[in-house]
Amino acid sequence: MNKIVNFMFGMILGAVVGASIAILLAPSSGEELRGKIQGEVERVRDEMQLAAETRRAELEQQLAQLQSKINMLSNEITILTNKYQEGTKITIRRTFKRASR
């Protein structure tokens, strides 16, 4: 999570610095410059959206894997609990049989 925050912060900071330098050094008209800045803003926004979508897909895949592991462990716990309960019933039966003799 920290890597993504750092990445996004770096992208935003880079865009701001780049736009500032472009404004200061560009020998273009105001209208051309605004168009360039708008294009750069859209490019950065698209990159951020792609990064967010990619990360979301990774997280969804990890979530699916964790849910699968949880289901598997839950099934194993159920099996072990049933075996334990059956073993306890057998032990109780044997104890009562011995006591009734």
C-alpha cells in the first residue's frame, strides 16, 4: 500500500513540477500552453487510473486466494472436529461398558 501511495505522490509531484517548468520555459501562446497542460493532466490521470485498476486486480486476486485458503482450513477444522467428537463418543461408550461390568 505504501508503494502505491509513494508512486501516486511522485506522479502528482512530477506532473506539477513538469507543468511549472513548461509554463516558465515554453515559448507558446497561452492557449497552446493551456492545451498542453490539459493534455498532460489527462495523461497523468489516465496513468493513475491504470495504476489503480492494476492494483485493484492484484488485490482481488489475493483476496480470492485467501478466501480459498480460509475455506480449505475451515473444511479441515470441520473434519478434525468430527473425528474428535466421534473419538470422544467411543471413549465414553467404552467407559460405561467397563463401569457396568
